[in-house]
Amino acid sequence: MPKLTIRFGDKTDKLLKELAEEKGTTKTEIIRRALATYKYLDEETKDGNKRVSITTTNNETIKDVILP
């Protein structure tokens, strides 16, 4: 498996640590999940629609996110 060294600032490292603790996983796994999410969103918005909606199970919009 390839290995990559990434240097983060203190704020980013703290955020990664907090997320990993909340989710019961590692900082590396948080980064993997973030990349997978980014890839998914990139693929889903290739048609030019850059809006992603977060909805409830009843299909009520909670928030719209506009991607760059």
C-alpha cells in the first residue's frame, strides 16, 4: 500500500482528531472518507448542477449546499 506524508496545521490536526474521536476511528480513515465523499460529489455534479440538498427521510430539505 502506498504511503503519503501530509503536513497539516494545528487547527486541521485538531479537527481531524476531534472527528476521529467522535466517529470512533482514525484520522487516516477520516481523510479516506473525505476523499471518497469528494469523489462521489464530483461525479454526481458533472452535469453542471452544483447544488446538493440534505434532506430528511420525508424528503424535506434541511440545507442546500452549493459546490464550487
